[in-house]
Amino acid sequence: MLKNLGSMMKQAQEMQAKMQEMQERLQESEMTGSSGAGMVTATMSGKGELRRLSIDPTLTQGEDKEILEDLIVAAVNDAKSKVDAYVQEETQKAMGGLQLPPGMKLPF
């Protein structure tokens, strides 16, 4: 039993190291979402922090404030969905063959 416990502890330490590496990669990575055929782009870190927002100058002219606001929201949401997919992929890589109980998600 102690041998199994030692093995489980080693696996837990390895998983913790992999999760730390994943967190560092998430902070360094960037995903860009866009809307309006690329007229608005939003770039987020893998942690979901908005880093850059780019708006085509033609959108800032005229009376189309509501359209611009909608395009910004759509670009940010597009970037966020890419971040979520990336986080899920990286988590699966870090977890390797570890089987989690149904419904349990990482990172916690």
C-alpha cells in the first residue's frame, strides 16, 4: 500500500508541475478574435485578459456607435471562445492519462 501511495504522490507532484507549466504558457499565449470581416479585432492572453483592441478607422466615423459596440463585443467573445478552447486543450495535455471523475473540471 505504501508503494501505491508513493506512486500516487509522485504522480500528483508531476501533475502539479505540469499544471504550473500550463499556467505559464497560458499567460504568455495570445488568441485573437475578430468581427465585421476583421474590422474589429480583440487579442486576449490565455488567461482571458484583454491585451489589445483594434478598430478599423472607418468604423469611428459617422453615426454607427451601436454597430461599433456590437462588433467590439463580438470580437471579444470570439477571442474568449478561442481562449477557452486553448485552455481545455492545454489542460488535457497536462493531465495526460489521468482519469478524473465525471463532471470534474481542471484547472479548479
